[in-house]
Amino acid sequence: MIISDTYTIFWREMKRYRKSRSGVLIRLIQPAIWIIVIGNTFAGTQPLIKSVGYDLSYIEFMTPGVIILTAIFTSIFGGVNTLWDRRYGFMNKALTSPISRSSIALGKMLAISLVSALQASLILGIALAIGVNFVNPLMFIPIMLIVILFSLGFSGISVVVAATAKSQETFWGIVNFLGMPLFMLSPALFPLELVPDWLAVVAKLNPVTYSVLLIRGMMTGTTQAVSVVLDLAVISGFVIIMVALASYVFTREVNKPF
Amino acid sequence: MYSIETKSLSKIYENGLRAVDDVSIKVDNGEIFGFLGPNGAGKSTTIMILTTLLKPTLGTAHVAGYDVVLQAKKVREMIGYVQQDSTVDEYLTGRENLELQARLNHIQKDLVKSRIDEILNLVELSDRQHDSVNAYSGGMRKRLDIAGGLLHRPKVLFLDEPTLGLDIQTRYKIWEYIKKIHKEYDMSIFLTTHYMEEADRLCDNISIIDRGKIKVTNSPASLKNALGNDVIVFEIDSDTKLESLISEIQKIQLVKDIKTNGEEVTVFSTNGNQVMPKIFELSLKVGIKIESISLTKPTLDDVFLSYTGKELRDENGGYNNKKEREKMRRLRA
């Protein structure tokens, strides 16, 4: 039952997404600016990056970072419609129907993750268009699967915040506060080998780090089996914790009146 | 078994406000039951308890035989709930909204198509079913909302202010639909309203609720009859000697109740045509000049006035009402 209920909510969210497509392009502008502006601004750091073993241009180095940036923000912002749903009655409609509470949270998270992967694939397209080298095009599908998995965890953060926050202001305040540091504290823009030790230690506690490393490895064809297993284990652990936390918090919060 | 039964139901909010205070009601199977009261009377809070959205502070409530707290999931399978504000998805078409509703309520897959066709026909939206709801008028949205509440043929349908904010013609139309679905599907309907006419036209029984408390429960006809069959309203030029006039009028045997509102006096009585001349006589005796006088049949508005001492205006807009509603909304939070 929970699977079909989850699909019900997923179906609704995707219908809504499909009909509000104008937002898709707008949301692409920011990551595109990251690639084009930051990518060129720091082009001169290429020898530094090379010195720690990345034989890439800076843009190529940071493209996986921007894919993850897109995924982070698409998914951490994605839960905001939970607030709209509570304000405009859809939530009450769902809550007075026999579907389970967790499936509402899970359906939303799955939809957000798929949207996140769609956005990320468009960014990847932009990167390829401006000349980023992609060693093995067959890696596209596994990369997107990892983006979906990773986004599932971040959409969990979003749903937790949205279910707990009573207002838009609180929601935006918290997700912005969380999103940017999580992105910065990772090798998305610069190799961890070149940052101060304490920053590298903090970054190693961040699931974003493992997603960036995994996708970078897949794009450049330098993945090693050991690190793939480690990266996947960390990402999966993060996702499992977030899914469980999100369904628990969501169920608890929606039972309180809005 | 009643389709709705509450015993001493109360909801006390954290700030001490008793939004619902010791409410006990019984709604028979197949009955249309109305909760009538001004904004902020506790109508929506009651509906939210009965639909499992809020937990009562005290007392118990059963819907379709199930306890709303202990068997909430069972209750949700039995009910349809049409909320006060429209809850249809703007970006989806009318039909997609109903498909969503069908999924939410676990309607068997092979029944979905025929049910949706049937209900669209009933609320006369078939020709607009593939338009996105963005393009619907307020009345069409409400019809779609009601259709959604009915799709799974619930045992008990809750309608929270079904015609609030709609124009007169649309309101009549919605009343027609409610009567039609009631006849067609034989469900119990619990509706809240602050429109007297709505309660009068639709309900088998009504409770008048004010500040969370039920003032009276009966059929609209009996409530009106209890006031006698006539209402005399007169205006006087000054209210200095009003009290002595009223005590005199009260002595007239046919008079059932008197309410005053400034210089306006409302007298509920039987055989008003005999009471009216007596009022003139008494006013002469006391020395009060009557400026105008009228004799009408009682409406539920008069019933409301007689039970709460307040007039219930047949409109929604006013600034204070809106503020009051916002306040209630925040309290529920």
C-alpha cells in the first residue's frame, strides 16, 4: 500500500512540475553562471590542481561540483510546496484520506529527486556544450542515478525543514543556511588536498564530498573500485538516515495542526 | 448506530480558548445535519475533529461507528471532506484532480474511469474536464471540490461552508447539487454554514452554535414554530421608557419572546395580528411613540437572534469577520 500511495503523491508532484516548466530554465541560470564565471575566474589554478593529480582544466574539475550544486539546491528548495500544501488545504485533503503519512513525504522526496536529476542533466549538457571533456558517455546514466540517490537525502532535509517550519521565511532562512556551507565544505570547487587540514577533516564528514568525488571519478574515468564502494556506502547511509528521519518528522509534524 | 455521535466534545486551545465546548450531537444515517453559527463559533474546529485533523481535548466522537482518535484510519476510509477554501490543484485539469482524488481514496482501478465520468456529469463539468483548473470560476472550483469529496462514495460527507463567498446564483446551484447527491448516494451530510437560508433549505436538523456551545438542536421548522408563527418588529423614538413597555408586552399571553437592539424591538408571538393592536395600546399608555412596525413570518435568522441575542448577518465580507477568521486560523496553528 505504501508503495502505491507514494506513487500517488509522486504522480501529483510530477504533474505539477510538468505544468510549471517555465521555472526550469530560470533555475538553470545560476549553475550556468557558476560554470562559466567561476570556471573561468579560477582557470589559472590549473597547475595547482594538476600538482595533486588531476590532469584537467579547472572547468572540467569543477563541473561535477556544479552538477552537485544543482542537485543540492534543487532538492533542498524542493520541499517548499509542503508549506503551500498545508496552507491551501491539499495537505488536509491528503491527511483525511486513507493514504499513509510517510508516503506523502516519500512521494514528494522521490519527485524532487527526479526533478533534481533532470536539472543536473541539463547542466551537464551546458558543460559539454562549452567544451568540457566527458571521457565515457555511457557513464551518463550511472551519474544521474547517483544524483537521484544523493538528492533523495537532500530532499529529506528539505521536507524535514518544511514540515517543522511554520512559515516561508523560516524555511528559506534554514535551507539557505544549510545549503551553501554544505556545498562549500566539499571538494566541489577545489581539491581537499590543497585546503587546510581542519577544513579537509570537516569536509570528510560531509556526504556532499563523497558525491562530488564519485561523480568526478566517473566523469574523468579515474574511479577506483575501493573508493566507489566507500562513496556509495556513505551516500546510501546518508540517504537511509534522511528518509527515515523525514518520514518520522513529517508524520509527527503534520499531526499537529498548521 | 448514528453516522456521527459526539459526547461532551471539547477543544481547548493553549491560550485557554474553548473553541468547542461540551458539544454533544447525534446525526442519523442519511440525515443532512447543519451546524449554524457566526464566524469563529467553533464550526470548523468541530469539523476538523470529526475528520481526524485535530484531537479533541475532552469528550469522544464517533463517525460511521469509529472513534475519531482511536480508529482514525477507519474514519478516513468512511468520510469525504470538502474544505472551506478550494483545495483543487490549479495546474492540473479538472479530470486530473479527480484522478488524484481517486488515488488518494484507493478507488479500485477498474472503477475510476466510470466514477469520474459519472461525477463530472453530475456536477456538469464534463465539457470542461480537460481544462486546467486555473481557468475555472469560483463556482466551478467548488463543484469540482464537491465532486472530489463524493468520488469514493463516502458514508459521511463533511461540507465546510460549501457556498461561502459564492454569488447567489452559484449558491442556488450548489444547493441543488447537494440535494441531488444526497438523494442519489444516500449518504449522511454534515455541513457548517452561517447562511440561514442554506440551513433552512438543506438540513433535516440543525444545531445553533455560538462561542463553541450548542444553543439548541432541532429541525428548522420546529425551531421556527417554537417562536410562534409571527415576528413583529417595531422601532421607537426613544428608549427611555422601553423597559416598562417591554414588561407590559411580556404580559400579553400570545407573546413568546422579546429581543431589543437599540431602538428596534423584535417580538416573537402567535397570532401577531392580534398582538399588534395591543402593542399600540400599551405604547400609548407608557408614552412611547412607535415610528414603524412590521409583521413577518419567522426565519432562521430570527431563531438565531432569539437563541443568541445577536443578529447573524447574511454576508461574509466585513473587516471584522475577516480578522476574526484569520485569528481562528492562527489559533488552530
